[in-house]
Amino acid sequence: MPEPPVLTRQQIRKLVVNAFNWKCIHPTIKSWIDKNQDRYFQVGKDSAVLYTDANYGIRIMLARYHDGSRIYLHRMRWFDDDAAWEYKKEAALNPVTKKPWIELSREERKKIQASTNAKLSPEEELYVKDVLNIVNENIHYYYGMRVVNFRGNRKIDREKLIGKFIPPKHLCFGKRLELLDLSGYTEQQKDIYKALGHPIYSYKGMINSESESFGSSYCKSTGIDHMPLKDGTRMQLPFYHYVSTDEYEEVPDDPVFQVYTLLSYYPKMMKRMEQMLQEKGCDLHCSAANKTPLAQALEIIYRKTKYMVDAIVSHPWVEAQYADFFFEEGITSVCDAVKIPGIKRHLRNTNLERLLNKKASALKNRFKLSIRMIAGWRLKIERKSASSEWASLVHHSSLPGTCSWYF
């Protein structure tokens, strides 16, 4: 491919002062750009670097589009204090019943004893307790916890969000648990977490600040980056890369970034749970084969967990990775929007209930149509980009929406 034409610093400056967001840019960032004119340089056909601060790991970029140019913030490195917020571990309780989402009831224990003519041993009781605690924690992490939602919140200091990342919810499995602080856990609890996953409440201690990030994208008020972790892997995350508080969207995507990963992590948790319970002698394919109290207890826990997980991941809103329900008054968590038959939940507004059910039905039909449209759209883009200079720059993000990537 031919080399892109080199822009002079004067040409870059002209694009800067004519950028869509130049007039409303934050005064501090504007002063950085103004004082750094002698160091502007082009990094791609349609992008340039206006300012770099290696100590803070930030870079101010200019991107050209067919209808003009825009300035945005790019992160080169990430640090422990760069999260926009942290999650607080809560008691994994249904907000209505004040009881765990999944329990082994007294009646079920009686049936187990009658069927096996035996009780759980103290060691088995402890194992069942640990499994229940961890399963409930993971269910509550996505389903029951209140979602951080800045929509319409005038008290939020948008200036303090500039350059911060939105902490996506993830479950850590297997060896990746070494990134977390596991002090205070027993070896049995660690083994169960390795199998079922441990929620990430804080990214402190996980980030490799010495390594540069992979690259960032531009999508409305949020970008997408690949943050390096201390185990050598990288984690995809959204961040606020706007350079003016006026650019912060009135309808931010904060909620969807917190819950969209449940669509992949919940099924993964169930598959690993199956393997873990089979190793404990529980046959999930033939209930008659479970003749011990432990096997029967674990099967009951598995069936209840699977019932909840299947209901959540098959909900139209979750399937579409859509956050519209969070924009309705009274919706503060996934359990408010996603109804599971037989499970009491926080939402009690019957009018809102009917509205959500109607929207869920419409969303399901729209999602099916969107899949067909996106498939055709992506094929068209791939054909076009194969012979274009953008072939190395345009990617399709796995997060909701499509982004153009700049390095």
C-alpha cells in the first residue's frame, strides 16, 4: 500500500482548531495542546498525536473523519487508581426475601435423609455451605447488585471521569485467581472459586502499569482499550476518552458495560460446575445414580442454579446485550428487569412490569432482525476494506456497537 501523505504541523494545527469539540475542550487539556504545537506528529493516514504525558500514561489524539476532525484522549498505560469506581462485595441476598438466592431447604434435607438413610457429614456440610456461598455470590454479582448508572445524575463530577475506565464485571477462573487477594480463604474455598469463578470487585493489584496498552477506539463518550494485567494477559475495557465535560453523553453506556459479560460467564460457570460436581461423585445425567447425601445435595444446588442461569441468559434483554431497561424508572439492577418465574424480586410496580414484558417481546424480535442485518453489513464492510487503506485500522469490537481503532 502507498504511504499516507505526511501532514505538516501547520496542517495538523488547522485540523485541531476546526475540530468538532475544540471550542468546548477542557481548559487544561487545551493548554497542553496549545503549548505542544512544535511536537505534533502524524501516526496514521487520519490520526495525529497532539500531546503525550508518559508519567500519567495519557496521549491527546486527533482523528479525521469524512465530515471533520475530533480530539479525544488515548491511554498508553493504566494504573491502580484509574478505575471510575469499585464494586463493594455485598451479602448475596434476594432484596425482597432477605434470603440467599439459592438454598438447600429443610424439606429438601429431610428428603435426602429419607432417601439415603444418612445425613451429611460435618466435612460434607462445610463443602455444601462453601458451594452455596460462592454460587450465591456469583449470582448476586450480576443479577442482584445495584448497577452504577450516571444517567441524568447532575451530581456526578464529569471532570473526574476523564481518562478513567469503567470497571467491567468479570469472573476470574483457574490460575487467573492469582491476580486477586485470596487471603482469608480456605484451600477448599479457593478450589471452588477456581472452578466457579471469583468476581472482580476491584482492579487494584491486577494492572501491569509498566506495560503499554494495546490500543484504544472511539465510540461516543467511551472508548475501548486492552489493559495489560500482571499475569501477562490483556483485558478489554471501556474508558471515558472525551476531552470536554460537554461531550459526556446524557445517556451513557455505563450499565451495559457492567453486565454484558454475564452472557458468557454464566454458561462457563455452569460447565465448570458440572465438572466439579462430577468429580465429587454427583451424576447430573442420572438422578437415580446419586445415592449419597452429598451427591443428592449437590444435584439440587446444581438444578436450582441452572434454572436461574438459563432464565437470565435467555432473556431478550440479556441476549441483545441491551441497557434500555435501566432507563426506566425503578430499574436499578438486572433482577428488576429480568423476571425469573418463581423467584421473588425487587420490582413491584405492575404497570412497569407490563411495560417491561412488552419491551422484552419487541426487543426479542428486533434482536433477531438485527442479527441478520449485521451479518450482511459486516460482509459488505469486509469486502470493501479488503482493498482499502483502512483494512489495518477498522475492526469490529466484541462489545455493543462498532468502533474505529487508532494506535
